[in-house]
Amino acid sequence: MEETLIDQAAMARLAKALIFICGKSHPTTVALQLAADTGSERDIKNARALFVKLKPGDRRAALAMLNG
């Protein structure tokens, strides 16, 4: 997956999409919300790594919700 820069607002929207797709307590959802809240490089790196590990269908659905 190509590495893209995602701003804090987009991370928050992505976290909301993942709440719908994966659930509120899913580790990727929690990590994205934390990264959106703190904006720290470490949290962003962790959230991105977890997002890449999601099933491809879940990733595509979340990104489609951002674009839709």
C-alpha cells in the first residue's frame, strides 16, 4: 500500500468510519482516534501500521467512506 500523508482531521474521520466497519474497541480504531487526538508522530506511525494490516476489504471500505 502506498504511504500517504493523512492530516489529523482525516484520521478522525477514518476512525469514525472504522467504528462502523470494525467496531469501537478494535485496536486500529483506537489507534487512529489516539493519533487524531494527539497528533504525535509515534501515534500516527502506530495507527498507520495497524491500518495497513487491516483486511483489504475493510481498508477499502473505510477509505470509500472518506471519499463518499
